[in-house]
Amino acid sequence: MGWILTHPDTLPENERLKLKSILAGCPELDALTGHVRAFGKMLTQLQGDQLPQWIKAVRADDLPSLHTFVNGLERDLAAVTAGLTLPWSSGVVEGHVNRIKMIKRQM
């Protein structure tokens, strides 16, 4: 799974070749990899305007796990699109909240 989530340019050549071999033997995994990488590109390059096309492409494939993910995205599509488009992030705040909850659980 790590190979799929890693940017292809950062994979060592031998791992890239292994992944290519595996994907050639499994069309479903190849489709999943393409969708995951396209979503990663939207996420890192703030291309939220492409989300509806990505959702349509995912729905066209028979990948139940991604369909579940898409259903979650569609529940609040406006917020997800904004999160994939706008440069602001609440990551620091969420990190503090997570740390506080961890401390609270330890008590």
C-alpha cells in the first residue's frame, strides 16, 4: 500500500519496477492507484475544482472502497472542495486539539 501512496518520483527504481509489475497483473489495483494519485495531486496542488470529474471517474470504476470514500466526500462537497482549493489550513489547531485529547485520555 505504501507504494501506491508514495509519489512515483520518490520511489527507488527497483520498487517502481516491482509496482509496475504488480499493477500490470491487476487492473483493479491499477485503477485504484490512478485514482489515489490523482486525488493526491488535487490535494498537494490545490486543484479542488477537479473534484467533480475525479468523483465521476471513481464512480465509473467498480472499486467499492473508493466508492465509500467518495460517499463521505459528497456529504459535505462544498467543504471538501474548499479544503482542496484554498491555501488556508487548520492543521496546527487540529494538532493541538489532538494533543490535548491524548493528554486527557492519559489522565
